Amino acid sequence: MKKIKIIYILIATLILTWFVFLALTPIISRDALIVHMAFPKVWMRENFFFYQDYNLSTVSMMNLDYIYMLLLKFFHWDQLPKIFHASLLIGSGVIMFTFLKKRFGLNTAFIFSVIFVLIPINQRLASEAYVDLGVLFFSTISIIYFIKWIDSDLNSGKYFFILAVSSGLSLGTKYSSVILLVVMTLMIGSIYAKNKKKDLKALNHMALYGIIILIVISPWLIRNYAAVGNPFYPLLNSVFKPDVIKFDSNLNIPPNEFATRKLFGESPVSIILIPFRMFFSGSDSDLIGGFDGVLNPMLLLMFIPLLFPKFRSKSKDRSIIAYLSIVFLITYIFFLIHGHLRIRYFIYSLPLLIILNAYTFDIFKNLLSAKKLRSGSIILSMIVILFMFFNLKYSLQLFNKLDTYNYLSGNESKDEYLSRTLSEYNVAKKINERAPEDAVIYEVLCGHRTYHIDRTVVFDDYFLDRYFYNMIDTEATDSVYLDHLSHLPFKDHKKAGLLMIKPHGFANVYKQIFSEQSDSLTQVKIDRFITFLNGQTLLFDSNGTFIYKLNNDN
């Protein structure tokens, strides 16, 4: 046993070293450059209620973003938010290990805790200053204390309180966990009513759970209401009618996720198979076909046996397995129906799957032990090997993708790494060197990645610039473009002096969006747009991005 513990300590040390390596990667991830690091960089000079009306991602649940702001403000080192984010994954693993150890013993607990933290999407997020590992951390706590509350025969007020508070902290980190909390609310009521035969008290528990969550997220509800008039923005907009910039666009935007997938060429069969593809064919570099992330297919394969009551009945915790399976299935179905099929938006369910997978493994172990099969240990070892194969295969891919060895070993400066890795970084450097400090830059189709730019950059909140695409489609004159850029609809920034745009990419996207019109008409409209650009003063260009000084001084 002592040798096993030493081996486990060495493995844990290697994993911790890997996460430190990931956390020290410079800021290069998309959403960090757009909001999770870009906004705290500005927010630290403003008050709590500050938001950007041109970037409505800043009106949301922002527990971790606020912590990032404080870390930047007081320590002035932009790796700290990433280190903090990665530490939440480590914390999730420790909490999971502590819980599983009491349930299944040291070996199973260690194996599945390692599998948990090394799930591919978790590894990637450990290298990014996002907020999803905060959702994972608080969801892990809430799910574990949901189980403990059930184990206490639904009597422990302490467990119920921790369950509710951690659920609130999860929701206060990101709205994606709202699906889990709605399902948990229903499960709390139904389990209490079923076991205690007291319907009124069941409703009271549901209400208390919801009230505690609302109290926990109340700072963000107050801030969001003060900002746009909807405390739950961007949810419930039909009820609260938020005061945000409204824009009627000519863009033919697909109404839902599945219409978007059909537009991008996915067949009906591929769309039907999405529930399975999420686990088998994820990709970090593909937002649509690859779900913007990678899972481990063994998570699904090890869950499937639990769908059979006869298999579940082999465990003394069959009711817990049934409850957790119901929570997982309902949350997964709601997630799929809701759309926005990004694997990290579903991260709150990974603790559920790991616990359920551990139950499957434990049942297999007991069945094989009871039958005294010589091959039993081989079968169990193969399960673990398959889990780790997918996880470690991804680790190698991530190491090659980040390509930080030269940087972390001191053979490459941070500036050199960013210049090599981010196409927009050289543009940011030139802007910081040449643009006046009080410059307001209007950005079009450059991804809104503004973190490395030390000037004010504004843009249409939608990922495609609806203003510019409307103007190109109506063959707007130079004066119409300049009038828009001189009278922007944003509360603090009414006039832009510089334009940041990728003209070739902008024109190509226009051709795709308005593909139904004739090629000759499309070209006429693009030529009219190019005429407007040629009437401005080109300051510089880099990697397809052009910076113009706008001739709108009058």
C-alpha cells in the first residue's frame, strides 16, 4: 500500500506540473482576448457597475471576471487569472477524490479523479483564461452535496445549504449552468415528495433552493438591472425588455443551431447523431462540426450500462445512480435542444458522468470478483487504459498545439511567442505605437480580440458587423459610412477616428451571406465599398488587417 501511495503522489505531481505548464501559456485564447481578459483590463479603472454597451458579454454573470479584474488591478501580472482558473480544476479534482475515496476506496477514487482532471476539454481550459472551470468547480461541489443531502435522508440543513450556495456560485460564474440548476430544483422537489410524502415541504425546499441561489447572484442581478433594465440579461428579454442597442439587419441569420449546421453542409443523419458525436468527434479548432472542444468517448460508453435497471441493481446505491442518471439525461437533452452546442457549455455535467462512471467501474469490479475470473483484473485495466489513452493522446496534441516549450524554457520572449502565435498581435503592437492614446477604433470582422490593444476599440456586438453589411448591401456612399462612424450608437464612444478591418475577409463573407444575388451585382456593391476604403488614409496593414485614419474630421 505504501508503494502505491508513493506512485500516486508521483503521478499527482506530474499532473500538477502539467497544469502549471498549461497555466503559464500567454494569453492567446479567443474569448479571453474578447472579454474574459479584455474587459477586466478596462474594468479595473472603472466602478462595479461599468459595462460596455458594444460588448454585451460584459452584462452577465461575472464571478470569475471580477476576480480576474482584482488580480490584474493589484498584482499587474496577466498570468495570475490563468493560474487561478487552472487551480479551480485542481480543486475540482481534489474534491472529487475526497468524495470518491469514501465511496469506493483509494484506488478507484484516484483513478477517476485523474481521469476527471485530464478530460481533454478540462486540459484545454487549464491553458485558457476562461471561466468554465469555475462552473466545473462549483458544479462539482453542488452535485456532491446533492448526493450527501440524499444520503442524510434529506434531513441535513448543512448539506442542503452548501448545495444551494455552490449552485448559486456556479450560476454567478456563467449562465450555462442554469440548465443544471433548473433540473436540480425539480429533482429536489420530486425526491423529497417521493421519500417524505410531504408535498408542501417539497415545494418549500424547491423555493428555498431558488431563493438562496438568487441571494448568491444578487450582485449581478442588481448590476445587470442598472445597466440594461433586465437583471437576468440576456435571459428573459421578452419579459424585461432590456434597454440595449436594437438593430434591424438585412443579414439572413439562421434561426437556430441546427439551421446553422444545415447551412454549413451537415446532413440530417449527422445532425441526428449529434448526441453521440459530442463525445466521439470533438475538435478544438471547429466551432460547428467539432463543438469547440474534445471529450473522452469512454465517458458515454461507461454510462450506457447504467441505463439498464438490472445492472444498476448490483449496487447498493442504486437509487443514487438512478437520480444522477436522470439529472444527466435531462440536462443533456435540454442542452441539445437549447442549441449553442459547445462542449464547454456542458461542463457542469462532467462531475455527474465521472461519478456515474465510477459506479459502473465498481459494479464491474464486484461482478468480476464474484465470478472469480482470472481475466477480471485485465478487463478493469483495459477500461482504465482506454480512458487514459484518449486523455493522454489529447495531452500530446495540446502540447504540440500550444508550442510553448521555447517560451517557457527561456529561449523565446513573450513578445516573440505572441507574434508567432497570434496573427493580430503585430497589428496590436503597431496600434499601440502609432495611434494617439485617446484614439477610438472601430473594428470590423477582426474577431473582437482586443486584449493586447491599449486603445479603445468598439464594434458591433454581433460577430458579423450588421452596420457595415447593411451599408454595403444598400450601396452606401462615403458620407453614409462616415456619418455612421461619427455618430456611433454607443453611450461613451460616439465617434471613431480609426477603422480596423479585414477587407478581403469582409468581402468574401458578404458574397457568402448574399449568395442569392447575381455575381455582377455583388461585385458592384463590393467595388462601392472599396471606393469608400480608398477614400480614407491607410496607416498600415499586417496579415490582412488594415488600419485606416477616417477622413471624418468635419
